Amino acid sequence: MLALDTNILLRYLRNDDARQGAAARHLIDDQTTDADRLLVGGEVLVEFYWFFANKQRLSRQAIVELLWATLDNAHLAFSDETAITAAVDAYAQGPAGFVDYLIAAMARARGAEFTFTFDKDAAKHESFRLLSVGD
């Protein structure tokens, strides 16, 4: 199996550089088969989210749509598709950031009952517990 760096995935989705975009599309669409997919790690999705949320300032809904489209690409495989899908679903419905939900989903996939946090928005999700500071 081979893997993708974030910049390849971004060029594929954005086509903001004609030559690199064409190369990324050729790699993903033409050189990859459903049987021999390219790995997209959780770290890549963290950078992906950061780019679209902070550099492009896309709305939550636009980012959710990009994440679902990426997950639906038959030529891409994911480091933990179940956890990533849960994180996208939680992000689509909740107030916290995608990375928060990804952290909790990956922890749950590895057996954690919940993830402690100081983030009050994240703590609204069942996979988190707010750590009290003795208020």
C-alpha cells in the first residue's frame, strides 16, 4: 500500500496549481485501483481540516461535505475508517472542531471509554468528559 501527503490531497480537491492538480488527479483517479487504494492517515485529515478551516475559512458544512467526499472516494483508504467516519459525523452535528472529535474517536477505537478535556464544546459529546478544575 502507498500513502498520500496532505498537499497531494489538497491539490486533488482544489486544483489550485494546474500541473500539480493534474498529477494528483492522475495518481488518484488513473493509477490507483479499488483493490490497491492510497492510504490517507488521520494526521493528513488533521492538516486537511486545519487548511480548510483556518486558511480557506470554509464553513463547517463545506468542510463536512469535503470530508464526506474524500471518505467516499473509492481510490482512497483510511487509517481507521470507522473512527474517522464517527469523527466526521460528530463534527457535522456538534459544536467542537473536527480534530477534537477525531482525537476522541481514535481513542475510542483503541478502547478508551471517553477522553478527558477542558473544552466545554467538546465535552457536550458523549465521547468526552470535562475535567473539573474545582470551580
